[in-house]
Amino acid sequence: MSLTTNVTLLEKIISGDEISWETFQKMYSPLIRKCGSQWGLDDDGCDELVQEVMLTFFSDCRRFKYDRAHGRFREYLRSIARSNTFAMLKKRKEELLPPGSNEPLLDYAFDEKWDAEWHNYLFQEALNVLEKDMEELSFRSFRMYAIEQIPPAEVAARLGISVNAVYVNKSRALEHLRQTIRQLDSM
């Protein structure tokens, strides 16, 4: 669970803790890069976007006060990423933002892509947690059946377990994933 943006991490960043800042950058840089590439930015553009988003957040973080009643942190960060992405595209006069483009539709499209990437991120992080928490054979059984979509009888034969064990492993893993995702997505 160390990869979630929790209030403690934000407080440490605000107080100037460099390790927390590095953790924050490692957490969110891939998500920001992915969104930038989905809007047509090349690798250099994505690097610049990450820098701009981090700089904007860092500049604002001393005034930032997390209040769950005003929304989730990821929505706040998404708005910073959206503003910086569109500013870069406008500056570069990208065809993606033609004159007179409908900005609310572009905002919606950006938010949709960001949210999809966020959910992918949550799933991957939850899967990493599951792999650490679950017995190796049980996790392999789950991965083969639920993710790789290998028939349960074949999974059982390959791993030397019963077909029932394959089903049980899947059920337990899915419940663990649901709980982990709820925890990761709580902010």
C-alpha cells in the first residue's frame, strides 16, 4: 500500500521531505507520461509534460490542503496534468487542438483517458500487492486462469493441483484485489 497517495505523503512533501517527493514522482510520472503520449506528445514532449506537472504541483503544494470533501487528490492532479497538456499542445500548435476547438469536450476526453489510465494503474498496483501477499502457487493459478484465460483443468494439470483449488484461488484472489483496489482508490 506504500504506493498510494496518502495524506501523510502529501504532508511530508509539503514539509520538504525529498524521499517523499521522489516517491510521489515515481508514482505519478508514468501516468502523466501515458496521458501525454495519448495526446500525441513524443518522448521529449512527455518528459517536458512530467516536468511541468511536477513543477506546477510543487509550486502549489505549500498552499495545498487536502480535503476529501472537495474531491480526490487524483482529480486535483488530473486538472494540473490536463492544463499543462493542453497548454503544451496549444504552444506547439498541434492539430489536436484546432482553432475554435470545443474545450469542454477536450476536457472530458482528457479526463476519460486519465481515469482509464488510473484504473489500469490501480489494477497493476493491486496485482503487485496480491502477488506479494498470496502464496506463489495460488497466485500462479489465479494468473493463469483469470488473466491468461487458460482453462481451469489445464491450469490444474500444469500446476499439479485440483480444479477446485483453481476456482478457490481465483475467488480468494479476486476478493483480495477488490479490497486492495478500494484501499488504493480511497484518496
